Amino acid sequence: MEAVIKINPGASKWDIRQKVWDFIEEKNLANFPRPVHNRIPNFKGANQACNRLAELQEFKSSQTVKVNPDRPQQQARFVTLEAQKTLLVPTPRLRSGLFNKITPPQGANKEQLRVCCSSQGVKDFSVPVGLDATVKVDLVVVGSVAVSEKGCRIGKGEGFADMEWAMMASMGAVNESTVVVTVVHDCQVVDIPEELMGSHDLTVDYILTPTRVIKTECKLPKPQGIIWTKLDAEKLEKIPILKKLRALEEQAGKDVTLGTQSHTAEPGLQTNLPKRQPRRRPRRNTQQDTEGETSQESWQEKKGEADQKARQQPARVRKESRGSGKGEEEGEAGKVVKGRSRRRMKEQGPEEGGSETVSQRKLPQSVTTVYLGGIPAGLRVSELKVALRERKAAPLRLTWQGAQHRAFLDYSDPQVADQALEALQGLCLNGHSLQAEPAKSQRGHKRSGQRQKPSAAAESKTPPTGSKSDTAKEAEN
């Protein structure tokens, strides 16, 4: 099958990464988190690709499977646990060790297994596995930015998957015959020149995409251990477990001489971006103008004239026109949203991080509200929005109350709300089933922003007047 993304002759690893990241963003092929640059892309269709893992004979016959902790491989972790196999997940960025062995609760159902596969579940339902443990890994699943049908793999450029494999090889957990699988979008399968592969680069035996399974028949050897000359002292300080492994290998009489500069991260990868500089207002011109007065004095005089005119207006008119004096306006949930932030969100639009809610002035005379409960801790507003869009249940306005594990969705009329309720039945996020039902007290919204006062019985499922809408919350951040 011909590659969708064409790689130019002489392209470097970084050129290939950038081309794949740009293509995925331009074609909108990724889910949260966005943008995908400097990440293993969480591509659309990742679950379908991960489900193909169960089709592999090598997976069926395996007992212990190691799966990377990235979001697009979360379903692969679930498939492994569902098949009642031992699941090992590397510590993110190898900060506190090498592996975590996932230990689900006794008799865990599917929903509980999904929780165990999430990033929080890996923390809550795991025990660490040290370098001195006796472990045999039968199959390894890794993420990739790009991969070729010949088995050449390119990660995001920090070398963690390569180091994880090398450490497993050093402790005898894997060998040349251990099967390596990667899960990617079809567009990530590109032509990678073999000469770009180094002795430390991990190759793959199978590629799983949403549409196919590719057996690579790769002839390149896999790394047999840590190549210490490709690491430096700075890398060892960042990854303490490397220091422990180096000490063990030094005791065993191996050459552990470090290089002078780390080769695992490429210069193009910007992991520590400079802080954004605050905007500064330009200084006012204090030089004299042609009329012999300074611009500062002219500005003060005009301000004084404006204040005098304002004092001459009736008190009621002054109150309505004065506002906050800082270009602010009232947000959808009665919160004050800074005008500049509000304008920026309108210009960005929903795909660029702006708010999807309709402003108060654009809301109809009345709306029908749906209560959404059971929202799991750690879920982001953006993740809920994606789920609502996928089910064609995006509301006019979303009032987010994550701390109370609930949200309120406003729709234009009862018929639209009923359609949304039907679409939201069975919604499950991060392993938790969400509860969708009509709010006990339908909130009537006037164009002036007033609300009907909820009854006492409905207060638990009716957002308070001062609750933040997601628009106000995002504008303040």
C-alpha cells in the first residue's frame, strides 16, 4: 500500500516527525491532547487499531505484555487485562523506576479494568517492578510517530522506548525473539530510509492500524542493552534508574563509559519551550507635538472632558454606560469575562481552543437543560466536549461543575434535548458510566441573563446562579 505522506530524499528523523505531526493536525486526525507535536499522536481510530492486538497469535500465546503509557495505547492495555494477561506499564519518563505491574481488583468487571488502564488507574492499581526482578516479557507494545513497513520506527525523539527496551534486555526480560508491536494511524506508515536507524533504535515486528495488520519481516537487529556512550551524566541525573543499572553493570565488569553529549534527544525536539513574554503597553509619547503640548497632557485633557460629560448625564445612564472601565462584559453564567480573553476565544473558535458555547445574547428566550452526572475525577472539559460532538449532542451552553462530578447542558428546545438524552445514554468516559437525565428544574434563560429560581427539591441537580460556565472558566485560565 502506497504511503499517504511522501518523505523527501535526504530527510532526517526530525523532518519525518514534523511532516507526520503537521499532516495529522492539518487533516484533523487526532483526538485530545492537541496539538500532537512533540507527542505520540492520539489518533482517531486508536481503539480499533488496538483491538487488532487480540488477533495476533503471538499475543494469544503470550503471558506477560508490556504496553507504553501513552493515551493512544490505552485500549491495548485494556485488551491485555481483559485477556487475563500480566500487564506491565513503564513509569512515565522513567522518573521513579522501570515498570509498574497492573493489579486489578479481584473479579474486576470491564468498567473497572478500563479504570486500571487509565493514567490514574496505573497509579492506583499497580506495584513497582525493579531491575532485580525476574521477569520475562513475551510481547512489547510501543507508540510511534512514524514507522515503515520494513519495521523502522521513529518515536517522538526523547529515546524512552529505546531505553526501556535496552534496560529490559540488560535485565534479561527481553531478547532478539521478543515480538514488538506498534499501534499507529494509517498515515503514520511512511517510507523511512534504513540508514537513519542507529544501533540504539528499536525496530518493530507488527504494525497495527485502524484498517490493517502489517507484518514487517524486519531484518535489523534489536538493541541488546544500554549503549552507555550514547548517554551523558545529565541524562543519568534525569533518570535515576539508569544510575542504578549502570552501577550493576559496572559491578559485573562491563564497560559503562559515558559519552560527552546525550544522543537520545534530537536538537529539533523542544521539550522546554521558553516562557511566553508578557505584553507591555507602549510608552506614551512625551515629546511636544506641533501645538506645543505633550501627548500625555493632551490625553489627560481629553479624559477630563469625557469625565465632565459623564457627570452631566443622568445617574441611570451613567451606570449603564460606565461598565467596569476595563473592557469587560458579563459571561454566560453571570461571571465577568475579560473582554480581550472573550474576543480571543471568539476569534479562535472551537477547534482552536475557543469556547463552543453561545453567548448570552444569542441564546433563545428559553432553553431546556440536561443534567449530566457521574463525571469522573480528572476528566477535562475538552474531553467531554469531544464526546458530546461525537454523539451529536453538543449543547448551546455547557455549565461545568467538575468538582461536583456533574455538568449541565442547555439545548434550544425540549425536542433537541430529548434527542441529546437519547444519544447520551450509555456514555462512558475514563471507565465511568455517566448519568444523563432532564434537570429537575428546567432553567428559563431570558436574553437579559436572568434565571428562574430553582425549587428546593431541584437544587442538587440545578447549577447555582454563580456557577462557572466553561466559557468563563477557560477565559480566566
